[in-house]
Amino acid sequence: MGDLIRVGIAGVGAYAPERAMHNSELEKLVETSDEWIQQRTGIRSRRIAAPDEAASDLAREASLRALAEGDISPEEVDLIICATVSGDQPFPATACRIGADIGATRAGGWDLGAACSGWVFGAQVAAQFIATGTYKCVLVVGVEKLSSIVDYQNRETCVLFGDGAGATVFTPYERAQRAEYLGGSTCMEGAQEDVLMVPGGGSRHPASHETIEQRLHYIHMGGKKVYRFAVKTLADLVKTSVEPYGWDELGLVVPHQVNLRIIESAAERIDLPMEKVYTNIQSFGNTSAASVPLALNEAMEAGKLEKGKLVCMPAFGAGMAWGHVLVRW
Ligand SMILES: CC(C)(COP(=O)(O)OP(=O)(O)OC[C@H]1O[C@@H](n2cnc3c(N)ncnc32)[C@H](O)[C@@H]1OP(=O)(O)O)[C@@H](O)C(=O)NCCC(=O)NCCS
């Protein structure tokens, strides 16, 4: 293995289903109100996939858009990492379907299950493969059809989550000519399943009539614990990754879109003005692994990513697992 190769993000793309589910619709399903949801989470609506639309369908569109944006053909893709907790099925990997659907005839691939930190972890794996020269083109797609695992009888969770996909193509910097990968982190504190999980359908509680009756195939969450953990983690990740470069270097923080109040509290904690933080949770909700690349794509399209400035992308979620990716756009 020779010298490490500089890594960049050559393509970014996203896709969200057409149907927007507004808070008013949830008012008809559970005892909640538009006012409560907006006040506590900042969310006004979220996108919901059609019944016949699977995670791979969302991922296909996002991936094709990212490849087009980077002027890269599907045959060039060496590896597909699909970050998701709501893939098409437990196995085979959703990445295999995505590869076939986009025509990535040479690519290998697999799924990465790290919930809301999925894309951030996948991006770091991609960067290692490019940096070592093993691969020249790695597609990392974060995708979720969370509406398939959300309990629309549980007001504590159903208001939070949405569907979507975001994709990024990692190549040597020489090709990308932007978004140089500077580093990242992957952290974990285990044995916290009760904080955020789908309890049923795995080897601990295999699918049965009982798991269905007990609604164990849906997302279960201990909201308050996530809240406290998320504020501190988001603030620490941004502070420790940006500070060594100097705050003047920071262009934008594109955080996991967990909850607007959490993001605002974290920014306040480190005196970061909200102009430096990109949010789109208002219209997408929390889309777990899709949230960071979906927001990154929007920020890019809105012209908010300044050439030469740092873009910090922190994420955290079930596991608990958290980390960040830092690039110089
Ligand atoms: C879930 C969350 C929005 C709740 O907000 P909160 O400010 O902590 O809510 P509070 O504790 O002040 O209020 C809870 C009360 O609201 C009720 N409540 C919960 N969801 C509600 C809803 N959708 N509508 C109306 N009331 C609701 C609860 O039942 C509880 O009632 P009680 O006090 O009678 O028991 C918040 O904790 C949160 O966002 N946590 C993080 C969750 C998350 O993002 N998870 C994904 C991480 S990747």
C-alpha cells in the first residue's frame, strides 16, 4: 500500500417521495396537534413513500441523481454502501437491488445498519477505500422508508419520522475537485436498546403472532433520553472537529435532522449562530440514515456550501451510535 490518496465527494443527489403528510393528517390518527408537534420538534410535514415504493426505489432515484451531478457513469461504481434500517427485506442487502437498478454492473456492495449515523459511518468506510487506492468510486446512499416501521397509533414516535434518500459518490479528490474529506469519527455506547429500537423480527424476538400483537415490529423510543444525549453529542462533535481548524473556517454544519429544538439547543451550547446550521426537518421530519445526505443535497442546491469552507456533518441515534464527517467544500 502506497501513500494515501486525497478523497473528495464528486456527486450528491437526493430523492424524497412525492406525498407530504402534514401534521393535520396525524391529528386524525392520534391525539396530537399541529401546534404541539411544531413547538416540540419543528416538524410541519414529512414525506411518505407510496405503498408499492420500497427503500431501494427511493435509493435508486437518489443514486442516479448523485451520479449525474458528478458526471459519473454507473459502470464506474466499484462499491455501493447502503445505509438503512428499513431496507427492502432483512436479506439480501438492499445495495444489491440498487446496484442492479442503476446499472452498476461492476460494483460490490452491502448494507450498513447504524440507524441515524448510517450515512456518516458509510462515508468514512468509503473514504478509507478511496484513500488506500483500493477503489476509485464508492456510492454511499442513506435511505429509509421509516413509514413501514412507524406505529401510527403511537403519538410519541409517529410525528417524528419520514421517508427519503440521499446519495453521495466518493472519488479521489483529483476527480471530485471539491469536498475534500478531512476525517470523521465513529462512537458507540452499547446496551441502550430501550432508548430507540425495533424490538421484534430479529433473532431475540423472531416474528410471531405475539410480536405482531405486541406491536414489537414498530419503532419503540425513550424520547427524553435521546433528547439529552443528542444535544450534548451534537455540540461536542461540532466543537471538537471544527475548533482545531478555527471557527472562521466553518462554512456550514449539516447535522442529522433529529429535532429542531435539539439542533438549536446544541448550537446555543457552543455559541454557534443558526445561520451556520442547515435544517430541513421542517418539511422532511427525521429520515434517519437519509437525513444528512438529504440535507447536504438541499444545502448544495441552495448554494449554501462555500468553496474552501468546512462542512461538518454530525449524526447520532440508536445504539447508541454517533459520529461525524468533516469535509472542506
Ligand atoms: C419526543 C419529544 C418530541 C418529546 O418532547 P418533550 O419536550 O420531551 O415532551 P415533554 O416531555 O415535555 O412532554 C411529554 C408529554 O407529551 C406527550 N406527548 C408525546 N407525544 C405527543 C404528541 N405527538 N402530541 C401530543 N402530546 C404528546 C407525552 O405523552 C407526555 O405526556 P405526559 O406528560 O402526560 O406523560 C422529544 O423528547 C424528542 O424529540 N426526543 C428525541 C426523539 C428523537 O429524535 N428520536 C430519534 C433520535 S435519532
